[in-house]
Amino acid sequence: MPSKLDTGEMVNGKKHGYWITYYANGVKRSEGNYIHGKKDGPWINYHKNGNISGKASFRDGKNS
């Protein structure tokens, strides 16, 4: 279940589409796409100061 620090859509109880999560201070924590509850495509993670901490690519929920 998404928290108030998550933005995105749920389809049939699973995350689906573009999601962004935030730290409690309002800075973006991560962003990327879900397909039927599994990460899919490029994802970006951020430090609490807003700088990029890393990038990854997923396919069907697995790091590719």
C-alpha cells in the first residue's frame, strides 16, 4: 500500500505506471516505472540533498 510519501497509480492492488517516492523532508527519493507491481525500465535514486545517488534498469522486476 502506498504511503503519503509515494505518488503513483494502483491497478488491481499493484503499483502500475510511473511512481515517485519522497523523503520526509519532501525531496525526491526515487522515480521509475512499475508494470503490474514489478519495476520495469530505468530507475533513479536520490540522496536526501536531491543529488542522484544511483541509476538502475529493471525488466520484469529484476535488475538488468
